[in-house]
Amino acid sequence: MKRYELQAIAERLSHFTFISRARRVEDNTIELTFDREHSYFFTMTRGHSLVYKAPSQRPLQGYNAPFDTLLHSLVSASRLLKVEMPGGDRILRFTLAPKSSYKDKTIYLQLEFTGKNTNAILLDENETVIEALRHIDAESSFRVVRPGVRLLALPAFKHIEEEKREISDIDTLLEKRYETIQAKRLSELKKQKLAQIAKKREKLAQSLAKLPDEHKLAQEETKYQSYANLILANLYQIKPYDKTLKTTDFEGNSITITLPKNIKVNRMSDYFFTLAKRAKNKAKNIHIERENLESKKAFYDNIYYAIEQARDPYELELLVPKRAKSKRKKERLKEGELFWIEDYKVFVGRNSSENQKLLSLAKANDLWMHIRDIPSSHVIIRTDKQNLPQSVIEAAAKLCVDFSVKNPGEYDVDYTKRKFVKVQEGSSVLYNKYDTIRVRKEGIEIRE
């Protein structure tokens, strides 16, 4: 961050009277909403810190660390007394009067844009650390940043000559920065997410290509059945050391059968009968396996298309979440896909059999979703008997549409508690006492 930019930002923020909301929206990004209307975002990444202005954003996940709890309780709804840059350094210091205080009290939110020491720190009136985005121990720096420790001042800042620019409208500059960041981030995320899904599609395509052909399996069944019968018919002339049986088939044609090794003569026919039975069962069930693989591939085809059409990083993170955190790594599903929306578990079935499985696993008060009047993924939201935020319902409904259909348009997604869903046959259901949410799927509609 340039010092002259921070000066312009400090001057702009000084015109506000209170901070209506303070929260972390990404690992290193804090959103401060001033006077209920103006949201500014402070990215506190070491070596890459920046500030931008944008509409309020939904967090990609819930943050519940002590820093987040105190940020919300002390800074949200606080009166803004002063915004300054101590010592002219690259630090924004907010002097605040918390709403939660039962008597007059002053705290400080200090955002330090100082390279490797970049940090967000909450301080009390005595300059003692209440909490910080990053804790720093004595082993790492002379300046310890831990709760209960008095924060030492930074060494005097040596001003380096900067190319100064007149900033006529800092908000316009910060909004354009947001647009640039979003465009770059969206492009990078799309490449990353598309590559992840492409791998899954390719793996399923390979599995489909490896499936045996029903016609060939039927031929194998006939061949092995014939071998077994011919061995029975010629059992008397097969010696224990014979490797082949030369004879004529039941149509009078000459035939040579390679005999199995290490199997007694009187068990050789059973060996070929078993091979014939296996080929028959494979041929009988191969279409089920093919349909299962094709439905899963279609599921990922829909995700791929939805990623291509996504217009912001939030949509992308919903479609393909980051690698699970340690507490979630144990959460593995044999059937369906597991997602997290604002810390709520969301299960999505990729085909009919997985839809059935999810229906059987869902609890009575879990929320069930399905697109009205067309085949679609079943979505289950684990509620743990709590009321779901509308934002979670809307995000899950969008997942339901994105994963189920490719064509753009408007779709009605019905949702109700699992206890109101009655399974008919397979994954076909009847339900009542439901609500409906309309979801628009963007894209280029092709008309013939």
C-alpha cells in the first residue's frame, strides 16, 4: 500500500460516524461497513496488503476464532471517534467507542500495512493487545503481539520518496481496484476449478471406455458354456497332464480348448461353467454400471458448464469448495457430494441411486430440495434442528439447479423438511407443506 493512498483513505473514512458491521470475509480480508451503506475491505496478506471498496459480501465460510468474536462484539455498531495514521507510517488506526460497553470506553482497531509484519490488532486504552489476526511470539520478533501484552511501537518510519499522485476521488479508485481484483481472481479461480473438474470428468470417461461390451460378453458366455459341455462329453479321454483338448464341437467343427492349469480333470467343466456365469452376470448388469458412470459424468459436465458461466468467486467456491479443513477431512461420502455453505453441511446426489441413499440418511428435520417437474439432484441440508438462514437456502437451491441442468432459464426449486417427503419408488417422491424458490441459471441460450 502506498502511504499517500492510506492518507486519502484515512481522510475519507474520517467523515463517517460509526461502523455498523465488522467481520472477516476471507482468511486475510476484513470487511468494515460504515454508516450501514459503505463497505470497505482490508486485505491483510503479508507483502500483498490492499484496500478496496465494494458491495457487502457474504463470507465464503464462517470465522469463529477469538479475533472474529471480539471484532464483532467490539467493533460492530461502535462509534467512530477518529481515523489516523500514527507517525505517518502505513498504519490505519481507528479510535472507537464500543456499543457493548456499559460505560465510556475506548478501544483501537489498528490495521498495519507494513510488509511482513502486516496485521490487524485490537487494543485497549492502555495499548494492551486484546486480540489480533496473527499472534507473534518473542522468538519471531522483538514486538510481541499476543493478548494481554502491551504493544510496542514500531521503529520510526523512514520515509521513502514516493511518486505522489493527486487522488480526486478515493472511492472511485478503490472501486476500480475491486473490479480489477475480481476480474483477475475470477479468471485464476476458473482455471483452477475447471482443471479440478476436468480431471474427474476424464477419470469417469476412462472408466466408461474400459467397460466391456455386452455383445462380447454374450459371445464369451456362449464360448465358455460350449467349452464346459465339450469337456464333459470328452472327459474320458482327458489325461491329468494334458494342456489342450483337441476335439470336434457339436456342429462337427474341429476345435482346440486350452485347459486350465492346476485344476483336476473332473473340475474343469465347472471352471468354464463359472466363467460363463460371470460373463452372463456382467452382461446383465453392465448397463447399470454404465448408467451410473454416465449420470456422474453428466453431473460434472453440468458443474463444468456452471463454472464457465460463474460471474464471481463466491459462486465458484460454492461449486468447487476449497480442500476441506482438518475437521472436515474425515467427512467422506460414499454416495453423493458433500459441500459446506456457511458451516452447514449440504449433500447432493449425483444420480438416482445416490438420491435414494441421501433420502435414507437424511434426518426428519433436515431440509430436502428438488427442481419441480424435472429429474434433478436431490439436495439435503443438515439443519441440526436449527432455522436455516435464507442465504443458505438460496445457495443450496442454486447448487441444485447448477448440478442438475445445463440449459439456462428459470427453475422452481421446491424445498421442505425430510419428514414431509414420502418415497414412492426408487428416488421418486411425493411431498407436501413445501416452499418454492425460483433460481435463474445464466448462460447463452441456443435456439434452433
